Amino acid sequence: MAMQGRFHYYEGYNMKEVTFPVRVMYELGIKTLFVSNAAGGMNPAFKIGDLMVITDHINFFPEHPLRGKNFPTGPRFPDMHEAYDHELINLATKIAKEKNIRLVYGVYVGTTGPTFETPAEYRMYRTLGGDTVGMSTVPEVIVAHHCGIKTFGISVVTDLGGFDNPVEVSHEEVQEAADKAQPLMTEIMREMIKRTA
């Protein structure tokens, strides 16, 4: 099953609506979820167009997707130590090496948006341990993990922020950077799907 786009919290949807597609995937028997996003890079080692394998996340959404009555797909208080599956991360690393595709690794910070971050916010998220920041992914991954669905995630670094020289960013520039990196990301994910099917 493949989705074209997603529901974003900043569009006015609540967390139940944002994560509803994952609930449908679970009912259809999906065992592995591949997620991707466009994100701002805060790690000074990153470049625009980099593919960052998400190793963990920090949740800055004000509403939690598991708030309310517990769905019987998982425990009331799910452990989040391995929200992003280590075996899938290792497989992506192996495939990227075979195909000579540069990967970087790091922590994704999920925020509400829809504004891009201020320089001070970029610095704060970096100080807290973030490497990229974006406006999606975290709610879906939490619900997938609650359902026992293994998850693999990639951030496309579409802009850089929080450094000494602030860089203005537009939605169009973010989209352009994402479009350039997408074929490499797709190549890795397609090969991962072949090897895990």
C-alpha cells in the first residue's frame, strides 16, 4: 500500500485524523511502514539534498496521537526505545553502500508548523539533540509502533538553519530540493521492499 501525501496537523486535522491511515494499514495487515519527509537540517555536517536515516525522534506536537481511549492494538503505555527499526536501518545502510548513495543519520524533531523555524528555534532543537526538524512523521510513527508495525524513516534535508548566517527559505525551494533527492530515496526504499518482502 502506498500513500500519496499525508494529513498534516497544521492543516487543521486532529491527531486521530492525521494517524487514521496508519490504523487502516494495520487493519489491512501491513507489517512494515516506510515514511519520508522534507526537513530542515540543523546538523552542521549536513548538506542540502542529504538523505538522513531517522534513528529516533523528539515529539513537539501539543496533542499526542495516543491520547484518549487506548486502542487494543498495543499497550496503554508503549515503550518507544526502538521506534525506528534497527534491522531496517542496517539494511538501508547496506543498500546505500552497494549503490554508492550518501546517507547521514540522526534525530528528527516533529513540530506543528506551518511556519518554518526561527534561527533561535533551530538552535534550541539542535541543543536538545535534533538533527532535522519538520512538521510530520512523528504522530504516524508513534501509532505504527503502538500497532506493532516496524518503521523505517528518511528525512530529505531541504534547507539548513540555526547557523551563524541565517538563510531564508521558501516552500518552493524546499520542494525543489526534495524533488532532486527523491530518486535516490526511492531507489533505497524499493530495494529494501524487495529484500524484506
